[in-house]
Amino acid sequence: MNTFEQINRGYNSVFKQNELSIGLVVPIENYAQSSVPNMNDHIKRVQFAEQLGFKALWLRDVPFHVPSFGDAGQTYDPFTYLGYLAAKTTDIALGIASIALPLHHPVHVAKSAATVDHLSDGRLILGIASGDRYEEYPAMGINYENRGEQFREAFQYIRNAQHDFPTFESKTFGNLQGNIDVLPKATAHKIPMLVTGFSQQSLQWNAEHADGWMYYPRDTTQQKYRIAEWRALIAENQAYNKPFLQPLYIDLHKNDDFKPQPIHLGFRIGVKHLIAYLHHLQDIGVNHIALNLRFNSNPIEATLERLAKSILPKFHSNTTKK
């Protein structure tokens, strides 16, 4: 098993067998001292990132600002914002990491995702999750304890919605009886859906149903064995291999030789050590890294340029500045 499935333009561009690509988490700014970003220059930076050759942009689904969680994400509604980004960019993949499926009716997710997929000419990658901010569930009258079952139902609803006049029965989201349709359909045969974490499911369920797996930064030895376990499950009954991706917070130090110092879910690190670390992640089977610059202490534009000059050519063989 040595190939990934060809799905849409975004998925196919970001995920290559035995390769590592690099994207960015939006907002592309330092907001270490606040849970809410200011979103200044957000479009300028997104367009600059595309020009420099980053492969993907990643947004988050944060329906409520939960101060104890510590991060309000980009603050904008993810699908509305992705539609806007689709009009402001040309080639960079547009990802969500991740839509908390139990907090949304799946018909809205299916319709919004397919709409963005069309507006972006097939660049959408849909991350999905069961949700981990407890406070959001009672605020929406949704049972937190049932989110695993609701996640599975919503996943299958979205999959079925790709068919013409679909049929589907669920406990939570209603029934599709084949007499009404959900439009538009995705640009490909499906919307690529990548599960975040375990989402209250078994690893076997994720390996069987998802189009890829997003997991959190871990010790590389632990991550290596987790990826190997997941891919062994895929090999049992799947026609294609599936990509693995993770976020990484970095504070890119001005000294290229600066040795890694731990920060939240990442490192304060120099370029040379970052290159070595990313090569190691590639070797253990990571296919994409979503860099988060929330704690980056140097100017953002200068950091993006340094990453594009020193890091991207090591991993993106076809990276060119436009």
C-alpha cells in the first residue's frame, strides 16, 4: 500500500506518500498575551503565505469564546471565512481543524463544505471532531456524553449527502427518505474528511472511515508507534494508505543554531534544529505539519520569509515564489 487516494485538488496537493508538506494555522499572528487575536493584516498574510509556497491554511471551529480554553481561534465563522479566503487565494488548500460535528446539523456542514469546495475549485479539506469544550454543549442544549454517537451519525449523514437524493436514518439529526436532495455536491466523489484525535471512536473506526488522521504533537517515539499502529489497521482492509498530520507551535528564534526549548505544543527553536526535527517527523510517517505562530516573538512577515527560504525547499520540491 503505497499511494493516497486522489480526492480533490487541496487534498491531492497537501498529501504525498512519504513526503512532508507544511501549512499554517490562521490567524497568522502573535497573540500570546490574549486568547483573542486582533486579525490585523489577516488577508495580506494569507496571500503572502500562498505566494511563498505554503501548502495549506487551517482554521478552527470555535462557536463560543470559552476563556478557560485559552484560544478563540480566528473568531470568524469558519465556513463564511473560508468562502472569503477562496475568493482571495488561488492554489493554497483551505482546511478546517476541526468542525465539532455534534454542535452542527450535518446538512449544514455538508452544504457549507461543498459550497466552499466549489468556490475554491476543489481546495477544501474538512477536519472533523467530537468537540472537547464542555461548556459549549449545555449552551446549545446538546448532551455532551452522547457526542461520540452523534459524531458517527453526522459523519455518515455527510457521506450520504454526497449521493443523489440520499437516504439515511439517525436518532439525532432526522431522516433522509430519498425524496429531497442536498446541493451542491462536492467537486470530487466526496469531501475529504480527516478525524482529529480519537473523537470518541476507536482507532480502528478512524482507520476504516476517515480520509486521514490529525493528532497532537507527541514525543516522536510515541508518535512513530501510534502512526504505525494506525497504518497497520488501514492495511487490513483499505484500498489506499491515508495521511497523518499534526500541528506544531513554533517560536522561530533569530539564531539559526538555537537549540529547542519546549513551549505549548511545540518549541522555541532555530532553523537548523527545526529542519532536523521536521525531517525526523517525515521519517516516522507524518505527511503534513500545520505551523502555529501564536507564540512567535519575531515579526510575522520576516518569520514567514525565513521559513519559506530555509524550510520549505527542504520539503516542497516544487516550491517557487510567484
